[in-house]
Amino acid sequence: MDQLTQFAPIILMFVVVYFFMIRPQMKKAKQEKNFAAELKKGDRIITKSGMHGKIVDFSEKNNSVIIETGAGKITFDRSSISMEMSQKLNEPVKEKEKKK
């Protein structure tokens, strides 16, 4: 029993690290993977670098997306599309007004 009380702070530290750091990152990674898999033609998106555009086509061979912008068509990796910014862009106008 004495050995268990010695290791209790270390065990508690691992539990806290898991629930506050590892688990949320795993959850976010899963959400981003689902978001990238659910993309479809015509979706308006924003890349992580700030490029705005609309999805025109997919390249399954390269796991990339062809985006139409004001300057033309550009190919990006699926992982370069920002989930948070794209969801805010596609958020209905009524919800934006409620937040104000």
C-alpha cells in the first residue's frame, strides 16, 4: 500500500495530461479528418494560408483538391484546408447576426 501512495502523484499527473492534452488533440484530429473526407464540389473553403475559393474537383491520386479562386484554378492538399475558418465562412447569415 505504501508503494501505491508513492506513485499516486505520478499516476494522477498522467491522467491529467491525458484528459487535458492528449484526448482533446485526438478528438480535434478526428474532426479534421472527417471534415476533409466530407468535402464536396461547390463547397466554399479557406485554406490555412488564407486563400479563399470554391472546390471544383478532387484528385484522389494525390489526395488533393482543385480550388477555383479569383486568379484561376489552384491545387491544394486536403490537409491545407482550414476546418474552423471554412465552417465560419459557410455559417448561415442568421447565426452570424445572433452572435453580434
